[in-house]
Amino acid sequence: MKKFIVIWMTAVMLLWPIGIHAETAKVSSDDLIEHSKELDGQTVIYTGEAVGTILKRDGYAWVNLNDGSNAIGIVISSEMVDSIHHMGRYGQIGDQVEVVGTFHRACAEHGGDMDIHADTIRVVKDGASAPEKLNTDYLIWSVILAIGAVSFAFIVYRKTSMMYMQKRTNI
Amino acid sequence: MPENKQINRAYPICYYVGLIILVLGCLMIIPAVTAICSNEPNIFSIFLACASLTVMIGLCMILAGYRYRQTKLNFGEGTIVASVSWLLGMLLCALPYFLSGNYGSYLDCCFDVMSGLTTTGVVLIKNLDHVSNGINMWRHLLTFLGGQGMVVLALTFLNRGYANVYMMYVGEGKDEKLSPNAVTTSKSIWKISLLYLAIGTVVMTIIVVRAGMPLGEGFLHGMWIFMSAWSTGGFAPMSQNILYYHDLGVEVGAMIFFIIGSLNFALHYAVLHGQRKEIWKNIEVITFSITLSVLTLIAITGLMQNNVYPNIMAMFRKGFFLMVSGHTTTGFMNIYAKQFFYEWGDIALFALTVAMLFGGSACSTAGGFKALRIGIVFRAVKADIGKMLIPDSRVKTSKIHHLKDIIMSDSMVKNASLIIALYLLTFAVGTLAGMYAGYPYMMAAFESASVTGNVGLSIGITSPAMPSFLKVLYIVIMWLGRLEFMSVLTLIAYVFRKARRV
């Protein structure tokens, strides 16, 4: 019986952190916005693509994570900044970042912003560069149209100049 | 013979619409250059192709009407030039959006163009956080252009000899003359705007870089935020709008510029020419200050009742910022659209809805009823009450101060009341349509006030998924609101008359 209790207690102690983690809600941006009052002050797990630029401030930084519906502002410590390598923008897919942190409906520290103060962050999927491939059809058509527009502008200029001169001669 | 006379009247309209289209085509070169500088070759090709096509259409129209360009336009024709230019301009300016692949349909592209040109600011663009610099430049350029007016821009390319174009200028919802001629007035408006563009871009770039952005990107963001703020447009380069920056400096900087942008161009002109005291005496400034103060107090009461914000700073950065953003018809947002619905409560939403309908100053980049009209109607009511208290034999006149002392006439009050009534009617139609589409009353009213007043704050209705009929209706409402009804109504009457004759 003694052995049984020791095994149980050891198991509970080892699994305790997992238990806490399991209680932490995995949320989407829509959940955060629509249930902001219920989730205010709670630890949440939120995943999204890092977009734009990491906005570095004194001792911390802002990173905006977009989960496809909305982008949520995450407050991260300066040390966490280096773990994010790709930021989503035109021609680039940002890192998918999972953040565990405290959600604030209207953060008193940050002027009422809805944000998450990160305890940990983890890149779950690396971003990648997706450079624009040159579309030759677009290029050819644009050059043809541009030549057409310049030629037509010249014709219109000549024609209107002639009309103007004709009118002046008649006067 | 009368048929011949009618055809002749169509030619000058064709000429001036062509001129405006030509200017729009030339403007597409700016995003094309931005695209090539940002290594976006496909976006460059799109803008080059669209610019060429638009220029050719404009030149065709100019050629068709060239002989009749000196024909004096009457009020109806001037307003038709304005309304047709906006409609055709919308269709052509939507081409780059459509080809970029950032939109679900051509209707969505037209919606965003009209939203930009009317300085409304509600958007249907998809995946804004991955949009190219070229397309973002075009979005913000359209809103900057729309704030000043595309007719106003086209007029600046004419010489002073064109004294016959004043009605076009009026048709675009502006009736202040900064100088005796519409062409020189247009040039003055653009000079003021470009002066502020230079100052504003530098200031906003410094603020944005201080907030953590690198210089190159910060320059573009600074310029775009200024363009949007000055035009009271509300577009921003990122999906979170102003919230993206998480910075008090950006919010205060933008707020200063959109307040300045919402002031009458005639007031800017007077102040820049030394009449500084005009700021304190002007009826529009006084009316705007009073309505903003009262409505902000109501909103703050509502927000406090619901415990929405935890401290004064949060109340200032969210409550006050959004009230000023709504009242100046800017539409910059630093909360999520649905937060209005889930958190703000009815009292604050009511105050913000009223503020959006009231709007900024006449002859500015702002929309809404306009402070001048509210001031006139309020003074008229006050004068009527005053008349009841004095003997019938006594005659009392009422004055307002707008650049000079003006004695209020009945026609002035009638015109102001008529436009306010038309705005309210449009707002009611928009609200009804929103409810028909299945949205609750408060949401439908909020979004309708936002599009009627050309504001751009959204409570979550405006999205690519909203019904097509609502998109079309909102386009028409934005167009009506920006041109202040008369131009569009004249065009509709013109089309009906033509149709009946056929």
C-alpha cells in the first residue's frame, strides 16, 4: 500500500505542470474578442502568424500574431525577440508562433489595448520567403498598352493643336 | 434642332470627365513607381497596364469634346460631370485591385475604391497584412485624392481662362471660394494639402520610427497614415488599423492631423494668410467643439457604466480617440470592430453614431451633416424661440460668423435643413437594409451612420461575406454622402429624362 501511495504521489507531482497546461485554454482571436470578459486575466494559448514588424520598445517588444481572422498584439520580452525569424508581409510568410500568456481585455499597462503578455513563445512552423514570380503575360500586355497610350497621346496632342490653330486662324 | 442642341451639351461634359479620367490614369504612375522600388514587378505591370488603359479612355473623351471645352456649364451639367467622373473613376480605379488578386470580386474592388475616394475607410480587402506596397500606395493615394476631390485635382491642371467650371467644383460638394476663380481655388486647396503632406509625412515618419519601425518601412507607414488622417479617410496599411502600432504617439499624431484635416479649407486659407483669430470665432469650430464635448461626455458616461476601460489613459486612448475619429469622419480604429458590439454598450454606441452623422466642417475632407449646417439650424431654432419672446413690431436678425459676419436668411436655413433631412433619410434606408440582411438594430444603425457620414468605423458588418445588395447599397450611400446628394440626384433625374424621351 505504501508503495502504491508513493507511486501515485510521484506520478501526480510529475504530471502537475502538464495538468496546469491542460487547463490553459487554446483560443482563437474570435474567441478572445467575443468572450473577452470571461477570458480577461486568464492564461491562454494563442497561435498565429507573426506579421509586419517586431516593434521593439524599452525592455520589451510588440509582435502581432494573425490567426486568419484578426491579428492580436503580443507583449514579449526582449530575449524572446530572437526566436522569431520570419515576419509575414508581401512575398513572405511569417513564422507560426504559439504563445502562452496572460490575456488582457483592456490592458491597464498599455492604454487599454487588447493584448496577451507572453510567458513563453514557441515557433511551431517556420515561415518562408515566397518571392513574386514574374508574370510575363502581365509584362507584355503592360508594355503594349503603354506604347499604345503614348502613341495615342501624341496623336491627340497633334489633333488638338491643329484644332486650336484652326480656331485661332478663323478668328 | 433641339436634338442637335442636346448633343452639343453632352460634349463639354465628355471633355471634362475625360480630363478627370486622364488625371486618374497619370496618378497610377505613383503606385507603379512604388512597386518597382519595392521589387514588386507584377504589381508594376498591373499599374502600368491600368494607367495606359485609363489614359487612353480619358484621351478619347477629351478628343470627343475638345471643340466644346469653352462651353459654360450650368449647375446641372457641372454636377453631372462630378457624379459621372466619380462613377467612371471608381470602375477604372478598381482595375489594379482586381488584377492584384487581393479581392474576392470586382464588386469588392469597386466598394474599396468608393470607400477610398469618399474618404470612408471601410474595407473588403483580403489578407491586408500581406498586401504589396504598390497596392497600399494606391489605396492611400485614392483616399488622399478623394479628400481634396478628384474634380478639384483636375481643375488645377487648367489655366485661369476656364471660368466656366465653377459648377463642377460645386458638384463635388464644395462651395467655398478661396479666390474668385474655381481653378485658382482648386490650386489653393492642393497647395494647402501638399504643404501639410510634406510636414505630416516627416512628423508621422519620426513617430512611427520611434515606435519601433525601421526607417524605410516607417517612411511609407508615416506617409500613408498622414494621407489617411489628413483626408479623414481611415485606411491603414495593416489589418489592425492604428492598433497595429500599440503606441500613444501614433494615436496622438494621427488625431492632430485628422482634426486639422476636418477643418474647412477656407479656414486654413484664412489662418495661413494671417487671420489667426478666425479659429476662435468661426461657427464651425465652435459647433464642432460643443458637439464633440457633449457627445464625448455621453460616451464616457456609457463606458464608465459598463466598466469598459480600467483607467483614464485607456479611456483617453480608446474612448476619446474613437469619438474624435468618428466625429471628424476619419474612421481610424484602435479596437477590434466587434469590441464595439460586445463591450461598448448602447449609450456609448449611441453617442458615437450621432457623432458620425454630425461629421466635420463643410469644404473640408470630412463627411457627415457638417458643423456649418448644424450651427445654422441651431441658430435658426434659437432665433425662432427668441422671436416668440419679443413684440411682433420688433425685427431681430440673426448672424453667424464664418470668415465674416453673415446675416442668416431663410434660404440658408432651408438649404441646411434639406441636406440634413436627406442625410437622415439615407441613414434610415441604410439601417433598414442592414436589419433586412439580418443584423441587430444597433449594429445596422452604427454601420449605416458610418457609411452615410463617410466615416469608416465598423462594428463588424462590413466584410467580404456581407450580402452583395448591401455592398451595392453602401457604395451608393458613400457616393451620395460624399457628393452631398445634389450631383447624384441631378444625374439620376438626367438619366430618367433621357430614358423617358427614348
